[in-house]
Amino acid sequence: MAELTERPPADAAPADAAPRVEPAAFAAGFVAALRRAGLPVSVDGAARLAESLQVLPPSQRSVLYWTCRIVLLSSRNQLPVFDAVFSAVFDGLLDPADQRGDPNAPPAIGSEAITRPAPRDDLAGRRQEPQGESGARAPAPAPAAGPADPGAVERETILMFASLERRLHTTSFALLSAEETEQVRHLVRRISLSTPLRRSRRVRPTHADGARLDLRRTVRAAHRTGEEPILLVSSRRRERPRRLVLLCDVSASMEPYTRVFLTLLQGAVAGANAEAFVFSAGLTRLTRQLAIRDADAALASAAASTADWAGGTRLGDSIRRFIDDHGRRGLARGAVIVVLSDGWALDDPAVVAAQMARLRRLAHRLVWVNPRTVAPGFQPLVGGMNAALPYLDAIVSGHSYAALGELADLIRAERLDLRSRPGTTTSTVPEPEPPTKGHDHAA
């Protein structure tokens, strides 16, 4: 096996020496092989692996195996694929014929048993330790270099394990325990949502090049100089962030994701002055309740303000009520609107399509968050989702903390690539099928 150390001078290496590989080059190539096999290893993982190989140069295959495994893996479910890739890479570098009959050959991947004797009772050991004449504890005798005690109890030792926070980044909210959900909520509070800027009607004086002449301010300044416009005042329209509106589905089908999504809404209202609504059988505005800085108190107040929690979904009627009561009055005009729903609606798909068309004409950007899109073979066959798809600028899963990070990037982006818009020929989202009613098809 090639040893991963610093590259020595060319004249110092013997002719039959094993090839030496730079840690950075090996880390990049090995991570690329893992990604081709389907493991979600990031570029940061390759950088950490290169640093680890410089700190601990692997002189044996087992050392390299455990270094790569500890640095790159975040779940036990990734272990079979990792072992297969590691064996394919390094079994190809070594000739198996050279290892036949060699007792010092490295074992097969995963066969290295890491065991140790059970630790003795420290208190009992202290009682039996001999003491010197002054009462000081005598040094313990060195262990005998003989065979291990056959009666000693052996146990498997886990040297290191992946960070729990790192594993929770890619785990679906529906698969989390109650304790893990609370930990994810703490992570979600770190997400900062911000919208792109837009030019307002208000102007501000400026001396920047390209600014337009402000006649009103110039004439006003001329009153101080005998009606002579000595000072020419230029101005530019001010920029302000676009309004952010979030509509969250709190029906029974969204229950595994509701608590985390409401935490996201609470952070958006408190940090980005967003408007928050929840809907199921009806629509409820929760901006005032979620403005409380205490997230738990905000969620408790929101739950007390909503009567139709975990009921059926009236998607089309809820969007109609939002447009009639709030959207047309300015709340949705030029705003970035995010709908968090799986699209399972009791409404007629034609009603949903008509209301989404109205919302599309008001909003600057429409983003849909559907946790069901990560299911294998997902097709937007549910009536509500299929009817809304042609009017969306983007659709994301939002099923995990990492997916919510992608949502934050979409909201913050100045503009979206039209090639990624749902319904286009180059989109990864399937083309909408003829709409079906209710829950006839599952995503």
C-alpha cells in the first residue's frame, strides 16, 4: 500500500519503493470515489481528511481505514458502501498474490477486532497497592510479558464516533425522536432568512456617479443662495428588503414536520420581520404570536390561537382567504412567498390552480417546500401539488436541516435560473400530470 507522507526528494527514494501520494491528492480522489458511490461526503470532509493524514501518517492499512472512516462517515448506514469503496481502491493497488502466506498482511476491511480487557476496579487496586516506608504509594510493577489471561473479559471498544449534530443535518425530521427534534430546533434557530433587495419609491441624497438630479432638493437649496442653483443635489432610490411571507400547513399529514417548521417561522418573524400564517381547514395569522423571542412561548401561543390544528387541508380556500384578506392589500405584492405543504388537499385542483395563478401575479417569487419530494420515485400526482406546480419558481424538500439551508439560499438569491424552474424541459422536477382530486395518489 502506498504510504501517505510528504513527497521526498527524487534521489532519496529507492527504485523499488512503494509510490508515495500527497495527502491532499489522496483525500480528493478518495472522496470523489465515495461521492460516485452515493455517499454524501462534502468538500470539507476531504479537507479534514487531508489534515488528519498529515497529523497521523498511516503506516498501516488499518490506520488509514479508521482515519478515513472516522473523518468521513456520519452514520452506520454508510458503512457498507464505505467498506466496498475502500476495498475496491486499495485491493486494486496491492497484488493479492504477494500476500499469500504472509502472516503480516493486513486483514480484510472490517475484520480488525478492536478489543481490550475489562478495566479493573480502581478502588480495589488502590487497596492492594504496596506502600513505601514513608507511606507514599509505591510504583506499580510492570505487567508481565506473557500470554493474556484466557479468562479475561473482552469488550468491543468504539474509538470515535461521528458528531450527533453532524448526523442530524441530513436526517429527515420524520425519523427523529423527541429529544433529537429539540436538538434540531436549536439548529434551526440559527438559520437566518433574508430576502433580496428592491428599490423603493423613497430617495436619498447621494454623490455617487450615475445618480439622477433631484430637482426638488436642488430648488430648495437654491433658496439659500439667492435663488441661484449653485448646489446641484443628486439622489438615488433607496433599497429595502422584500417582504417575506410564510404559509405553513399544519394538517395531520404534515404533523412530523410541523414543530420544526414553526420554529423556522418563529425565527423568520423575530429576525426578518416576516409574516407568518398557518392553515389547515382554515387560515390563521400568527405574526404577532410568533414575534415573541422565547421560541417555546411563541409556539404555545400559536397553538392556542389555532383551532383547526392537525385537521384536513383546504389548500385552495386558505390561499383565497390569504389573498382576499391580506395579499391584495399589499402583504403579497412584490413579496417572496414560501408555502410549506405536502399538497394533500381536499379542494378541487381547479380551485387550487386558480388561486395559485392569482398569487403568482402578486408575488415576486413563489417557493414551495414539500418534504415528500425526497421519496424514491416522487411524482407530483397529488391534486393540490400538481395544480400548484406550474406557478412555482422553485420547489425544495425542506425535510432536514441541510434542506432548510437550501431553502434559505433560494429565498436570499437575487434571481433564480429559469432553467431550474418547475415545468421547464431541463428541470429535475417532473412535468405536471393531469390533476387528480384529493388523496387519490400519494407522493
